[in-house]
Amino acid sequence: MQEPQNNLFTMLLQLVDTKGIDLSSSLAAFIDDAALHLHERKDNDYAKLTLNTVINLVKDVEIGLKLAPFISPNVFNGLGYLFMTAGTIQKAFESVAVFPGAYHNLIQIEVSEQGDTLVVTIENTFTEAGAHIVGEGAIAILANYLRWVIKDEYQNIEICFAHQPLTDLKKYLQYLHLTPTFGAARTCLIIPMALSKAPLHSADSEYHQHLRAKLNTLHFSGQAYFTDKVKIAIRARLENGEHTKVKVADHFAISEKTLDRRLANENTTFRLLLEKTRLELATIYLSDPELSIEEVTSKLGYRDRSAFSKAYKNWTGKTPRA
């Protein structure tokens, strides 16, 4: 097996090179493995900023899907090999989910048994305009992992996206080798339980443990930053009006004081995260000409248009769609 390497940004360089766009200077900080080993908060923020820059420059809604052909097992510091060498598909996804730092905390992966299926859910921490593209890229990568280890059985899985199609359905079939379901309750992979628990022919316990130890050494283990989790919780509760501090604290089964303390450890506050999440989503919603200001107001959890307009002006110095 090849020595594990980096990374998402190297793949992006390969992908956009075919379009004649030079992004080498923008992505240089992430081509060197050593830069990722730092695993500091600023690295994750820069990852999101750089990815958003790429999406805006390339202007190709299929860029997430198109990552699939560039995936190799050694990308993301060997996550593909970590997946392939696990004992079962379920253990493979559970192993990959433990190392969100390896993919810059752009997503969180949740693995759960539901009835006679294993559900692998993608929670997107990337709230910029390209969020759906990032979600599709994550699914394309994970689907590729699956195809490596189950081959013909791959046709027995389901792919679901919470959003509507970004491109022609034939493109999804081309890159994912399946036609997904759209407008689902969540973005996920659904795998028959029997298949998820069947032994993998590629299993290699010794090498699997070696890779886990290496990723731990690189500080990629553990959950995503608590700040990212709180932003996801806020985002999910804005429209129904349950985005208060007490409701979010209840979601994590902690007190408001504990919530404040954990956020302070990451140099932020609940109020700042609420405002940041609203601004990020407002930017996305206001770019959609089919959404009225009233609809945007509702989606962001404001009581009326005036309250939203006042907040937006405080953030940007402009009125919405000025």
C-alpha cells in the first residue's frame, strides 16, 4: 500500500487544472502535509474560505460529484485505506467518522442502525453558498470507498440528498453509479444491515490499527470543534424558533453555563455564533431570487422583516438586496 498522503486541495488542483484556472497560490498552504498537522482553528476556517473561493471561481455545480474520479485510498492521510482495512462496512464508516480533522471539519459523519439498515448521515458544517456542492462531494467520496470494497453489492445501497438536484440526473448516475433520492429528510447513505456487517475481503486489522494510530498522532481524532456542532444545532432550529441558548444547551444535554464555558474555550460566544450563522445563511438565501425577504426572514428565525433588515444592516452596512 502507498504511504498515506494529503489531501482535498491537491485533488481540487487536479480537477480545476482541466478548466485552465490556476489556483496553485490559493491552495499552496494545504498542499504540504505539515500545514495540516497543525490542526488549529484557523486552518479549518481557511479550508472553508479556500473551498468557497474555488467553488466561486470554477462556477461548476458538478464540482463536488467530479471529485470522485480523483479519489485514491491514500488521500486524506490514508482514510481510504482506513476504510478498506476495517473488518466490516459498519466499522469502516465508524472509523472514518472519528477523524473529522482529516477532512478539515467540513462535515460530520454520523453512523446509526435503523431497523434493517445502516444509515450514514452527512452533517454539513460548510454553510456558505456551496454547501450542497460540499455535501455531494462528501457523498461521492464515501460512495467511492464503498464501491472499492463491495463491488457488485454497491447497487443495493441508497443515496439520499436533502436538497434538490443541482444538475441533470444523468450526471449523478455517471459519477455516483446510482440515481439518488432528492428532497430527503437528510443527506445520507443507506446500506442493508446484512451487507454492513458482512466481513470485508480487504480487512487488515494490523494495518488498520497502524493507520488509526498515525491519524491520532496527527491530532485528527475526536469530534469536530464544539463551535461547529453548535452552529449546526442553531441552523436546524432557526426556522422553528427554537434557536435559543437554553434549547441548544438542551440538545447537547448540558446547562447553559456549560455551553458558555465550552464556547469560551474556543474563543466565542453563543450570541456571536447565532449572528454568524444567520449572516452566512442570509447570504445564501438572498442570492436565491425565488425567495422573498419575508421568506428569508422566517427561515432565519426573525419575528418580522424589520428585525431582519435591522440586523442585516448592522452586519453589512446595507439593507437586504440593496
